[in-house]
Amino acid sequence: MKLKIVCLFACISLVAGLQAQQSKSNVSKVWVADNGDGTYKNPVIHSDYSDPDVIRVGDDYYLVSSSFNAAPGLPILHSKDLVNWSIIGHAFQQQAPIDHFSKVQHGNGVWAPVIRYHNSEFYIYYPDPDFGIYLTKAKKISGPWSHPILVEPGQGLIDPCPFWDDNGKGYLVHALAGSRAGFKSVILVKELNAASDKVVSDGVLVYDGHESDATIEGPKIYKRNKFYYIFAPAGGVGTGWQTILRSKNIYGPYERKVVLEQGATKINGPHQGAWVQTQTGEDWFIHFQDKDAYGRIIHLQPVKWISDWPVMGIDKDGDGKGEPVMVYKKPTVGKTYPVTTPQESDEFNDTKPGLQWQWHANPKLNWAFCFPAVGALRLNSIMPPDSAKNLWDVPNLLMQKFPAEEFMATTKFSFTPKTDGEKFGLLIMGMSYAHIAVTKKADGLYISYTSCVEADKGKPELEKQIAKITGTGADLYFRLRVGKGATCSFSYSTDGKFFTPIAETFKATPGRWIGATMGFFCSRKQKINDAGFSEVDWFRVERSTAPF
């Protein structure tokens, strides 16, 4: 069994390494942060990349973020200027323990990872609040990434950040999740062994935030001018601020200062992130803002050091507390680079789907196949688990993040069912969800609209039959529109030109610790040895200007 597990992870690392290659330049039609005039606008990424951490290695910037139960997991993004980003891979294709995450585990899994470059290797430490803190490493950012090592087992250990002091000694700073550990709002420092893959000391409490910084978490530790700095958000994801702790001893005592808060801006939070310095010596802070159904979107703030304290954003009144910027001069990195954005649309012409797609749980081989000969992604109809009350509990959902506040997504597909009850749908998923679908019945194919309010509580779906489709199900089109306030609507077409709207609208909701997602499902009700399938020709994200 041990050999089987090792071989499995070797294969996973190899696949992740092959997948994690620099993608072709992509420019979104719905959100571009680079204004093209030497300035940028926030958010620099209008997608749910929760708990971002960023490093610079030479002239390249790398970002990692939480991925929770989604697979492939632990996404890695790349930039040359901190404004233009693309997805270049994932640290793993399946999440360990494999069997555990083969079932949907909403809100569990990878929380708040950190990436560092140490001893000519990339290190990613990530916490699983139910199992402990893990480490995976790679010689190259493209992988292969090593089998995750459990650095410290335990429940409630979250938000780790390693630090190697001037003498080479390693430490790990982390916070605690009250939901598992039984208490929170504290920051601990522990020693690492020489290999930096095991904690070798008890935790030392270096800061208790209960009095001034309730729910302090997400600590990132750095050293500058002989001071140890712990950057940590406090006050809650949607309502908090950035606290800086400073000491000349890693174990404290630490001085405290708030350096970034919402102030008069519309940027609530602002929450967890990372300090990074450009090759020209400029300082920047990248963090997230919780935007409800749109998820935890990414902002970039300038940083100035005053009296050995960082001030983030713009400090209009000179009190040392900055406010987030909306438009600002781009970072000076020595060159100008092309505009690029995280991938959204997909023509499905390659041997693997785009890096933006993630499954609801660890995938199985029979869920989907790329079919480059016909330029399509084949989704096989899969029976839901017996325990599933609705799609909230179904693992074979292929989803991606919302890319902007307002957008339109259209997909062209064919549907080849073999048994009654087989269904293919375009879905918006959250704690409530809605979808448009085509279903095989005894007398033909039918379009339906389904909504499920409070799906996370096991509530039933409400399905409305819309129309019967004539023909075989070849070349159908589904479309969704998302407007301000995450108000969503669906439509369908048989020719790709005229779309029939669904009268009902749906307000998207976040998932558990994530924003709403959009994508596909393909299901069946009967157990047979050769089920039907749907072949997705393309999925295109555009502005919401085309008529129905």
C-alpha cells in the first residue's frame, strides 16, 4: 500500500509538472487591470484567489492562493510586473489524503498557502485545518512538486509562514482556527529542523490579538533593518484591517501598528496578503478583498517605509494608516510587458482543459476526456453519490471562478445520451445554485431551468421544464449573464444566433469560503456499462452586449 501511494504521487507530480507550463498570452474581454497608460486599476485580478502569497525570483513574480476542496489544487500564477497575471499550473492534481478528498469537502483542504524560494528550491507550505501543515517542494516552478510532507500534524493549525534567519536557522509562524483548535486570535512561532520539513519545538505565543486585533490571522514574517515584522490581517475578512507587528527579537515583545484600513474607500477588509519588493527597490503589498459572490479578489497597494514602519496605500491624513488605491502608477520593474490576464475562455482544442478549470473533488479518470481530434471536451454522464441530496454533494462538477463583476459566458456543445434521465447543464454554483440543462426523456430532449436555494443545507431543487428540443441534441448553445450584484440569467439556442431567455433570474451566492463558480455537470440516473456524454466545443467569456 505504501508503494502504491508513493507511485500515485509520483504520477500526480509528473502530470502537474507537464500541466504547469507557461500558458499562451490571454487577454480578458471583461476585466483588464492594466490601463495601458502606465497605470493600473484595482482589483488587479477580479477573481477569487483567496489568501494570496507572492514572491519575486529574479524578474518573475509568483502567486499562490487557497484552493480548499477544488482539484487540481494549489494554483500558481505568474507575472512580470505584479499587474498582469496568468495561471501557469497547480502544485498537485489530487489532494491528499486521496480518498478523503474524493468526496466533496466544502471549505476544507488547502487554506492560505505560502511560497518561498530557499536553497535554490521553491517551497510551498500549506495548512489543512483538519490534518496539519504540509510542505511540497520543486526545483522549478513548473514542477514536478514533491509528495506533501506533514510538517506538523494537528487540527486548527492555519496560515503558516516559514522564515530563515541570517544564521540559517528556520522558523514557522502560524495562526489558529477557532473552529478546530477551540481558540483563535493568536500568533505562534516554532522552530524548524535543518531540512525545514518538521517542527521541532513547542509553540511560543508571540502575540495575542484578543484585545486590539480580534481574529488576527494570516501572519507573514519578514526581516528588514534588524527588525522582525509580522504582517497580519485582523478584524474579520469583510471588516478588518492590516496590522504590523515589529520586534528586534523573533519571540518579541512586538510593537503594533495598523497600516492599512478601508477608510473612506469601498474596499472592505482589506485582508490577507504579502509584501514584495521589485528588482528596482519599490515595495508593494498584494492582498484580497472579500466581494461576496465574486469571491476574494486581488488588490495591489504601494508601500512606503517611514521610521521603519510600512505604510500601505495612500495615507491622506498622515496618521500612518493608508487607504487602498483604486488607480495608481504601475510598479517599476525595468521593462514594459504585454497585457495578460488569467485564463477564462476555452476552445478545448488541446490535450487538456485550460488551467482555469477545477473539479469539485479529486477527479476520476472516467469523468472527462479531452478529444483534440474533434476539438472538444467530452464529459461522461456520471451517477451522483447515493448520499447526494443535490449538486452541492456531487464531485464531478467542472468549474471556474467568476472573472469580473459583469460578463456573459456562452458554450457550444452536443449531447449524446443513451438512457432516460441523462442530463448536461451549465451551472452557477454556490451555497445556492441555478442551472440550465438538457435532459433525455422517453419522448425526446427537454430544456429545463433549475434553482436550489440553501443547497448547502440539503434543500431540494426546484425544476421548471422550458421547452422540447427537436433533433438529436447536436450543436446546442447555453448562455449565462452575470450583472452587477451577481444577478444571473440563462438562455439557450439551437443555432448560436437567436437565444431564448429563461424568465427567472438568480442571485449568485458564495460557496463555503469561496466565491460563486460557473461550469458544467453531466449526470445520469441509471447504472449501465456505456453511458452517454456531452461534448463541449467551446466556452467563451465576453462582455454582456450581445442580444439574446
